[in-house]
Amino acid sequence: MRDTTSLSRRRFVQLAAVAAASSPLLARGAEESSEGYLNGRLYKTLKIGMVRAGKSLEEKFAIAKEAGFDGIELNAPTLDIEEVRAAIKATGLPVDGTVNAGHWSVRHTDADDATRAKALESLKQALRQTHAVGGNSVLLVVGVGTDGPEEEIWKRSVENISKAVPLAAELGIHIAIENVWNKFCYDHEGDHTQTADKFVKYVDDFHSPWVGMQFDIGNHWKYGSMGDWIRQLDKRVVKLDLKGFSREMNKFTKIGEGDLDWADVRKALTEIQYTGWAAAEVGGGDLERLKEVSANMDRVFGLTPKA
């Protein structure tokens, strides 16, 4: 079992290294066109909750793989490690990362010391479990802006999460902060002219390459240019989440529907030479629905579908 998870991790690192080694040549081509750049450099994953068919974890992994995904994200620290390892071994589908379960209710921005201690322990356990199954990131929502003045919750959340950074570095697992509608680091009542300035400063306050962004492309299209936010965040983007959004209708949509500027997103990802995972976070379903999600991802990222 242990060898299998190690192989999954090594496979991703090797693929990323090949892409990085060829980046000077790729960059020249990227200046001319972003179309096709992400082929072989972007790996599709999805949230385990989207797989609504299959009774066992192994069956769910098999369905995700058949639908065209390269990996799957689980929720931690609620994992049955042996069950996950068995599903990986049986299907060959790696776990690329996890979502820190309960991060909305047990928050690093909370004013209560005991609550923040619980949030820290949950994050540490998630890091350990993610490492145990071969993943490379733990998605984290740091808290909510209603927990206090921005300066106050900024400081307390950075201090709390920073206590987990040595463990993240030891295990080689990114703490991947997601931009969500939590009224923090952006103006929730503002318009679409906002920038990623505060997210850049927030991530940089950790002074660690092991803290970055799991940048959700759909979540903040309402508030700014996602291409420009990607350019600002640059190498701080360690993973992507995606969904569609319509400014006109003010609602989330299927990937590729709505008015999100995917052409500029592709261009921006090319410019920062992004190589890594992109996780679907939309309504799931059975095999046919997941095939649709996978195909939508291929289309918006300009990927060549698998044969």
C-alpha cells in the first residue's frame, strides 16, 4: 500500500519536472498563443462528493477514472486510510489532495482560543492523512470576515495557520487557501473591478512556499478579472478550483456556461506557466454527468480529450 501512494506522488512530481525543464521553449510558444498550452500540464480532478454513483470508495474511484479524471480530492481528517489506499491500488487513480473538513464551522478566524486550537488540530490531522494517501495539498477556507475587524482576523488566522506550516513543509503538503464568498480579502458588496491585492498580501504573510492558493476561477468572477487575478497571484497558485459563473444572471453555472472569460484565463495560466491540478467543484451525479463535467473542463482549458 505504501509503495502505491509513493508512486502516485512521484508520478506527479516527475510530470511536473518534465514540464518545468521545457518551460523556456514553452514560454516562447505561449507568447504567440495560449491555445493547447495546458495539454500535458493540467491534470483534472474533482471533489469526492460529486461522485454520486457507486457504493464503495473503490467504485467511486473507478467511476471518476472512467469519466476522464486524473485524480480525486477527498475530505480530511475523516479518511479511512486503508480503504483509500485499497481504492488507489485497485483503480490506479491517485488522491491529489483533500479538503479540510469542517473549516467553515471551526475557523482559524474565530475569536475563541479553544476553537482556533481545534481548527489547527484539524488542519494538522488533514495534512498527515493527505500525506498518508499520497496527496499533495489540503484545501483550506481560513474563516469568515464576520469574525471581527479585518486586521484582527487577518492576524489571528495567520498566526494560527502558521503553527501548521512546519508540518506541511516536513510532509511536503501545500496548505492551499481557497478564495470563497467569506467576506474576507475582498469587498463582498463591491463590483467587478476588484483585484487580488489582499490575497497576495495574505499568502505572503506566511513567508512559506508551502502556503499558496487553491484559486477558484468561478468564485470571484463576480468581483474581478480572473485572468488578472491569476497574473497577480502568479506562483502562489498551487492548485485550481473551477465552476462557471454568470455576471448577467448573478449565479453560478456549469463549467463553460455563463460569461466568464475562459480565453483570458487560459492566457493567464500560460503566462504564469501553470502546471498542476484543476478540481471541478460543481453539481455532480452519475457516470454520464461526470463525463459531461470532464468534457466541459477539456473545452474551457483547451485540452485534447483522452482517446
